[in-house]
Amino acid sequence: MAKAYKIITRADWDLALKAGRFEGAAIDLRDGYIHLSTAAQAPETARVHFAGQAGLVLLRIDTGALGPRLKWEPSRGGALFPHLYAPLDPLLVEAVTDMPLDADGIPQLGTLEP
């Protein structure tokens, strides 16, 4: 199955673990769904929306586990992005990776699975 990725702060992830669910970051709550990215989209998401922010983690999620709550909708540049219309269960997160900043302040994602 395809993978989806979510960039959040370590503090938000720790809160999600304690609560047993991730309701979303401020932008997610405003828009009514959790913004996710594909492996191809995640680097641009990191650069555009998270530059200069330390303490980030990258969540990897199998899109098949999200079921019908996951919708593919046009977003940046008309590309289809995965949007989750439900809280994210932390048990569905396959991996959590720290995202150090490079010399230009861009969060580094490492190698992503498509």
C-alpha cells in the first residue's frame, strides 16, 4: 500500500500518544481534516510550511489502514493530496522520525517510502 506522511511537532505527537488520538494541528482543525502528503509531496510541504521550525517529527502511515476516511483531493498546484477526515489513531503510525534542520533551516525527511 502507498504511504502518507504527516509533519508535526514532537510535543503534538507526545500529546497524541497520551490522548490515544491526533485531532490535528491548527491548520487541520481550521480546514476540517488532517493534511497529509505523499512521499513525493512531503519535501515541498516541509520546505513551504515548516522551514525554520525545530522539534519536528515525520509520521509514516499506510494509506490502506485509513479506509474511507482518507480522501484524495486537489491542493497545491492541483495535485491530489491525501486528507484524513477523522482523528489519527497513533496505532496506525508505522514510523516516527525526527526531522533535523539543514543549514538553510529546511526540515530533513530522509528516505521516504512511496
